[in-house]
Amino acid sequence: MPPNIIREYNEIYPRKELQDFVASFWENKNLTEFPQEITICPDGYVKLVVQLKDGKIVAYFLTGIWSKEIDVVVPPGVITYGIRFKVIAPEYILKKEVSTLLNTIEQLNTSFFNVKNMDFSSFERIVEQYENTILKRLPAEEELRTNRLRLSQFLYTTYGDIQTTEVANQIYWSQREISRYLNKYIGISLKKYLNIQKCYRAYLQIREGEFFPEKGFFDQAHFIREVKKHTGQTPSALYQKQNDQFIQLKNMKKL
């Protein structure tokens, strides 16, 4: 790694009205003269991302759900801002299906979310503008189906430590219909989504140097196999690289 690399990562959680649709807003600054190599682990979120250099937009795109690790190179001097959207956001906030974006991205016109007219003077100001845009897109109470709302609320309290049949029973929506909904909007079944969330939760253990699963896995071999399937790395390798390549792990907030 080149010496004196300056990296800065910050995160802001959404206001209460948006919490069923948005997980967080984040910024990552590569304030160096060197490219920043990052590996993104699957986390179960759709993301809206804008990148700036010298105050000008150089990239703007939407990512689908990642079911495997993805390597990213952030050019020197680039600041990245993003929104992590929950599973019902494509239908109600983005107002589009993103199933075709599984493990890939879509370049966006800067008129989407009115990004071309945003004030990028501070992270807090950016979040404020994003929140105002999303608030305008919130569905009316009568338009928001309660089964979708229950799904979002339930998924982000269990984080994969539950079976598909239990999800269906808890939110009074059949397993088949939930998978049909998720496949339509994000391109992945309920079972696969729960596996991604289960591994995402396990990253917290890995970050602390704990390589024995607390729950959700049959044994350590199963734990290692599932983590490697989603990240391309063993738990010990993730731990060793969290300060450099896997900075996502280092900056995860405890659930």
C-alpha cells in the first residue's frame, strides 16, 4: 500500500419516516494520489451512488443486489456518496424493478433524483437533499401494502437468522409470494436473500477476529463455506484485509 493514504468514511442514518425504505447514507473519500482498491461484500441493499472529483460529477449509477463480492477501484481524489435502499424501495421509491441489475449496475442520467442540481458542499447537506427527494416519493398510506411494509420491517430485525417459512408465518404472506415479489423487484429469492443477510451479520464477528459462528450455521465448516461463497474469501482472510481491501467490514455498524 502506498504510504500516507488518507481515507475517510462516514455514515448517516435516515430520519424515522424513511427507515422502512432506507438503511443509511454514506460517503467515502479517497483523498490521495493513488487508486483505492476495495472489495464490496454482499449486504442485501440496492444502492444509488454518485462520485465527484473537484466538485464535478464523474459517475452516477444504480447497483442491484450483490450476491457475490465485487472489486472496485476508486480513482485518486474521488469522493463517493451513496444510499443503501431496502428491498421495498425499488417499488415505492425508485419506482422501477432492478432485478436485471443483480450483480451489476445501471448508469443514470443526472436528472434522476435531481442530482444535477444538488449542493455538494457537505455530506450533511447532501443527505438533507436526498431525504427531501425521497420524502416526496413516499407512497400515500393507502398505496403502501401492509405485507410489503411488514416484510421490510421484519427482514431488517432478523438479519437472516430465520427460515423462509418463519418469515412467511410472521408477516402473514406466503413464502411463494414473497419470493415472487423479491425476484420481480431485486432478482433474488427469499432463501437466497436470507443467506446474504446471514453472512452480512457474520461480518461483525469476523471483524472482531471471531471465526466460530454464533448462530445460523450448522458448524464452522458451513460458516467458512458460506462466507467464502459470498465474499470469495475465508473469514480469516476477510479479517486480515479489513483495514485495506475490505474497508466495508471495518466501518460496519453493530446491528
